[in-house]
Amino acid sequence: MINRRSLAKIAAGALSALALAAPLSTPASAYEPAPEGPAGLTCNADMKRGDPEFPGLLRGVQYAYWPGSNEGGPGVDAFVNLNPVHHTNLGFNPKALVEKNGYDSLLYATNPDGTLYVVDGYESTVVNNTWAGIRTMTDVVVTDKYDSATGVTYTYAITDQGALYRYTQSQATANMFGRVQVSPRGWWPLKGFSYWMTKTLSNGDQADIFLSNASDGRLLEYTIPRATPTNWSSKVVRSSTWQNFVSFSVGNCTDANGNRTRTAPLLATTKAGDVWLYYVSKSTPDALPAVTNGTRIATGFTNSYDG
């Protein structure tokens, strides 16, 4: 969850509320006002990466949109925040990062030498040393993250060899266990890989939905059942133009009652450090996602690890 007070407002703009069906415009520069989200929704997205110049310093980019009002009458607030997140005792730039038990202040970080750490502010603790092959990770909060006894969080991890695994994060201690092989091969062309939402299947099982981009330019949706993860399936959302993004993160939007919706902002970053914002949505849980045009909202957000 993004702390509203920590965000720097770039511009509220005098734009009308954006209907999701209307595409976002592509600005001529990276310093246009932050784009508004769908009317009536509160939306957040963020990601963290290692700083290319200073090992152990993590950089964060955050986007947030809140329906509200301004001096000119009914309107909205949209924010972008690009700033360093200091972890000076980490001592290395992570190969992969994922939140621990759904908290954005607690992280699992993998050292390229294979060591897995838990990072809590300025403190970092070694968990184990068998993670050298993990290239990217994303997390899924399955049950209440605030319940330290029964809360369950999954970590989905893609390896350098192209396998996909699912781990269960421990609540009581800093560790991950119960590795399940979702797929032994074929995932190496994927770059960004991020959890989006969960849906109920016809057999009553819950399935997690992810978005990913491939090196051939496709934007893909993956559905992975929790009870039978090897029965995963995929759909092509876009057939081209997504090959230049090296990573991305799907956020979430909630309605006026605080309920998570099938609409979400997506932050996508290029190797050059440009950050682009898209909105993705589904009319039904089984529908093919709709994707708006993108807006470049920041520059200079480079990833230290290019493995």
C-alpha cells in the first residue's frame, strides 16, 4: 500500500475523469502531468529496483490516483513519486525482489551469488544460499496477511533456465518452503512477470492471474490454478510492441467501498529507464484484458541487474 503522505504531487491537471475505454495519450516528454485513472476508483502501483551506481540502495517508483476535489471544483489527484529507498546495509544490488507476506516495507532479495535475504529497512538477514538461478519473482497474498498464524503468501519465481516455481512464504520466520514446480521449461523468454488478480474456476478452485511480456513483443496473460498449478494456461493479450520492457508491476484499483476491482494500473520500465503507465481491465474474470495506450511518466529508473 502506498503511503499517500509520502508521495510528491507532480500535477493534478485539469483533465476530466478518464473512462477506461478511452486510451491514455502518449506525451511528447516525460514531464507531462500524471494521467488520471478511471472515474470513481482509487488506484496504486509501485516497484523497486537496485540502484545501478550505489550497491545496496533500492530505488522506488510509485503511481497513485485518488478521486477527489480541488480548488477548481470536482476533480481528481494523480501522483508519481520517483525516489530512492535506502537499504544501506544490503551491500549488493538484488537480482530479484519480492514483498514478504504482502508488506511493501519487508522484502525478499536475491544476491546474484545465490544468497536469499530478508530486508527490513536498514537490516538484512540471510535466509539461505540456493537462489542463484532465480531471475524474477512476484507474490500473491492468498489469505489475510495480518494473521501471523494462518496467513499464506505465495512467491512465484522464474529461473534463468526457464522453469517456473511456486514457494510458500513462512509467516513465523524469514524463509520460503514447499517448492512446487509449475512448469519445467519454456518461461525464459518472459521479462516482466507480475500478479494481477484471482478468479474462481468452474470447479470451485481459485486461480491466480498474471501478466507478462515476452522477448518477441507479446503481452501475455497466465492463469495458474492453486490446487493444480501444473494445469496453467495462457492467452495472448497483445501480439507485438512489448519487447522493450525489461520489467513491470501490476497494481490494483478499489471502488468506493474498498473492494478490489478488475481494473489495475501497470508500470512498465525499459532498459533505458523510462517508466510507462498503462491501465488493464476485464469486463468479466474470463474476458481477454483490455489495455489502454501508454503514458511515459518518468525517466531514469534503470535496473542495476541485467542478467
